[in-house]
Amino acid sequence: MKEDYKVLRNLATKKREIVEMFNNDRNIRLWKDTNDLKSNLAPVQIYQVPWHEINHEQLALKCKNKYLREIEDGIRKEIYTMQHFPCNMIFKNEIMCEAVVYDSDFGLKERSKTISPEKGSRALARQFKPSIRGPEDIKKLKQPEIYYDEKLTMRRFAVLKDIFDGRLEVRLTGKRGYWFTPWDNLVRYTGVEQMMIDLIERPEYIEELVNHFVQLSLFRLKTYNELNVWGSNNNNVSVGSGGYGYTHDLKEEERNNIGTSTKEMWGCGNAQVFSEVSEQMHWDFSLKYEIKWLENFGLNYYGCCEQLHNKIGILEKIPNLRKISMSPWADLKKAVEVIDNRYVLSIKPNPSYLAMDAFDDDVIKKEINDILDKSENSSKEIILKDISTVKHQPERIDRWAAIVMEEIKNRYN
């Protein structure tokens, strides 16, 4: 353990030295103005990086303890990000110790065959073997068993305080948001193709299934509330599939960030598998149920990879909606015309441009300027994510970031 402590202390010193070179205050103001619908500038963030293709020595883990190894991995990746593609990301002289909350999920294991193109890749393909085939199987989904292990949490907190004292601030935090998406989960039990057929042939069964899932989820939310283990995401935490949650419209995060009310947090929802269904079906079989979860949060983010430019009419029904995802497949021009700056556009450039045989600067410039042209007067953020591969050329991410930041600078001075 002594060697682990030494490794982490050296990394903490290095992180602190680099963080102090960044103007966090300026970037925080930019995120707040964007999320408050007061700016048409575009903060840029990059995540979901193919780390398995970045073989830099500085990312090699040296800690032996499993938990400390996770902390080490986070610091090393943060340092690499700061040095290579910082964009408008926020870097703080702190380490977060997250509350240990055990959650059994809904008692039904996914049965699937996973196919990975290469070791370590996040670009996985799955073939699902259905566990839920009809109404008689719905009750296989059970209430989750959830408890807060305060003793382990505080033990970890003490260890981190001992390691980082005088180098980085250690902060206790609760769960800073929840990825709430009923159908991303349910298709793992029903199969995608059969679910799509059932939308037409057995709609009552589909409604009963999603309603049951949402009721179980609301039990989870209630339990987290009772355990008092939510943490603020009005900070440098990515909300949903988008950027940071900084805003003046929610209570500022507290120093010991645990015990936050969901009314002072961002919620999120999506239904990616519903990308190609009609607006009415999206409402009938998903969104009207998702709202039961979303109405508990102070602000909401909606969407991920699905096209949403043609579904703004139903999204407007979401309480406290503030951000809408604009995936690479969305018609941004149409979305801007309908939204009229009532919501933040969480714009996702196409990550496949980093996976081409040859990286092309002009392709990136053309895409980003097309985005800026179409959303000229809109509140927006630009989020590069889902980067499955860079052809083992990690410098492509650095180059993408440099091009995009320069184009934005040229546009908005």
C-alpha cells in the first residue's frame, strides 16, 4: 500500500501543477451562460475516448489495490486530457469520493452474446436472448434491493484524505445523476426486433411492461431519496449524453456534496431504440412514462443518439426541460427553426470522421462550420463522444480539438 500511496501522491502533485494553468472561472461562466440560455457561444467537451488505443506510458497503471487503481486511472486520464485536448473542460484540484450504494437492479440478468472487434474496445455488438416474451414474464422484473454502505464510504474517504492531504482536496459526494432510459434496458430482455413488432401487434403488453419498469424505477428513486445519497450535478459532471451541468438555475453544489434534493439536480431520459418510430408512438410507449421520473428533477436533459428534430412537440411536455440532444443524424436546421432558443442544443459532431483511413482537416472544418452556421443564434454545446476508434492514432483527437476550438474562436472572436 505504501507504494500505491507514493504513486498517487506523485500524480496528485502533477495534476495540481497542470490544473493551476487553466482558467476554470472563464469556462465555468461559459457553461453557465450556455445552460441559462444566455449565450450563443459553444463550449466544447470530449469524452468516451478509445483509451485502449492510447498506449502512452503515462497511462500505465502501477497501483496494486483495486480501488486505488481506479482512482489512479481517473487521474492519469484527466492529466492526459488536460495535456492533449482540454477544450472547455473544467479541471479541479480535487478528488471525489463517491458514496458506496449497493443496488441489486431488477433481479433479471441479461442473456446476450457480446462481440468485440478488438480487446479493450468499447464498440461492442450484442445478440440478445429474450427473457421476457409476453405479459406472463413482466413480473420477472422485481423491486431492487438498495442500501448505503456508509462505513465503507467513510473508510475510503479517510484513506483518500490521508493520501492526498496537502495536494488535492478530497470531497465526499453522492450519486450525481442517473441514466434513466427504460427502453435501453428493456430491449435487453425482449430483443429489439420482437419489441418493434409488439409495438404494433401487442401494444397493451408493451405499455404494461414499460409502466412496470418505470414503477420499479420510481421505487429506486424514492429509496435513494430516503437514504439521502444524491449528489449535485450542478458542476463539472456530464448530464445525460451532454455537457456539464453548471447553471444559475439550480442550487450551487455544497462542499460535502451528498444529500442533495433531486429538485436541485438535472435529470435525463432517452429512448434511442425509438429513433425511427413516429412521434405519437414515442409518446404513447415511452415518453409519457419517462415523465414520471423526469418530473422529480429541477432541470432535464433529453436524448442521445436518436433523431429528435421531428419530435420537439412531445419533448415540450417534459417538465423543466432545458437541453435536447442533437445527434449526428438529426436535422439541425429544422430543430433550430422549431426550438427558437427555448432549449440548449447538445450538438454531437460525427465521431466517424476520426475513424476514416486518413484524417482530413477539411472534413472537420466543414462539419463544425456547418453546425455553427445552422445554430448561429442558438444556445448550444458541442460534445464529441462515442469515439469507437481513431485507427490507433490518438493524435487525431488532439487535432480535432485544435481545429474545432480555432474555428469557434475565429467565428466568435
